[in-house]
Amino acid sequence: MTATPATLSSAPAAFITLEGGEGSGKSTQAKLLAAALAERGVRAVLTREPGGSPEAEAIRSLLVEGAVDRWDPMSEALLLFAARRDHLRRTIRPALDAGTWVICDRFGDSTLAYQGYAHGLGAEVIDNLAAIAIGGFRPDLTLILDLPVEIGLERARSREAGREDRFERMGAAFHQRLRDGFLDIARKEPARCKVIDAARPIEAIHADILAHVLAHRPETAVRA
Ligand code: TMP
């Protein structure tokens, strides 16, 4: 969606995802990260899920609008993987192949947390679907923005009124399972997943995210 200046580095482009519950501030942080990388001469595409390609954006509307019980959890997961496969094929892979970093607002960990943990499909089912749909493709680095459920839902509800609130309406118990799910994912994959305390000012969160990215790709810090 947004492109920034070209990088001279020969290191492979990084695929970085931001994850978290409702109202965790991922979208704001994704933009701040893209801007900080641009300042360092790193070209990055900013994208999101569900969506990130025209066909996947069409599937997004089916998922985020309408009645809570519109889809059963498995149908939801299948739609998400259909969207993800298209997004990967048309947006993410071409960018990475061209040496452009990709910063993605949500990716596979959202399916694991929302459909796997919170809806109860389980990790094995989600991992199997990921293997079939996208060959198990994974991010290089994942920042999980963590905050108490009630703060996140309050923030999400105070955003401008929109139609994309199907998941927000799923109830506090769902969102608590979701938060616990993201924390469990981080515990299981500590090298890839970094938990960030998102109940702090925007600048403090950004500083933590940037520090993790620069630690992951030290050659980027040198260019600052
Ligand atoms: P967003 O509000 O962060 O753009 O995300 C849209 C909604 O889609 C959000 O409520 C979470 C949900 N979602 C899933 O349930 N599973 C997924 O795999 C993804 C990517 C999003």
C-alpha cells in the first residue's frame, strides 16, 4: 500500500508482522515503523490482513461485517486462508522477491489466536490449514501488542463508528481467550515473537518495536 525509498542493503528483505487484540494500536505502530525504516533507507510495503490484495480485501468485508454468527469458526478460518493465500501470492512474495520489506498488520498468528484459541479450533487444525494453503510460510519477526482486554475493547469502541466490528462484538470471554492465546504463541516461539506492553504511550511502544527490529536486523541500525 505505501512504498518508501530503496535500500542499498544486499540482506534479504524482512517480513515483519504486528499482532494483538482489538484496540491494541497495531495500525498506528505499523505506520510508525514503516516511517522509521524509511528514515534508515529501508524500502517497506505496509499491508494488512484480512486483505492486502484486491481479492483478499473483498474477502475481508465478508469476515469483519455482519452478524457475529454469520460464519462458523471453520468457515471463518477457510476464508482467512483463502485471503492469505492471495495476499501472499500477489503482494507479499513479489515485494520480498524484489528486496522490499513487508510490514503486515496481522497475519497467521491472528488465525491461531482468534480461530485456534478463542474460537477453539485448536492449533493443530490451524497449522494443518497453514501447511496446505501457504506452505507454512511464516514471518521473520512478530511483535505482539499486549494489553488488558477491557482497555483494548474500550479503545476499539471509541474509534469512529464503522461496520468492521464483527469480532469486537464477540464478548469478553472470547477476547480473554484471545489475549491468552497470543501470550501462549509468544511463549512457544520466543525467538520470533516479542511481546510489547501496549498499555503505554504510543512513542514508548514505537521505541520498543524499533529496538526489536534493529536487533533482528543489525545492519539496518548501522544505516541510521
Ligand atoms: P483489524 O481490525 O485489526 O483490521 O482486523 C480485522 C478483524 O479480523 C479483527 O477483529 C480480527 C479478525 N481476524 C481474525 O479473526 N483472524 C485472522 O486471521 C485475521 C487476520 C483477522
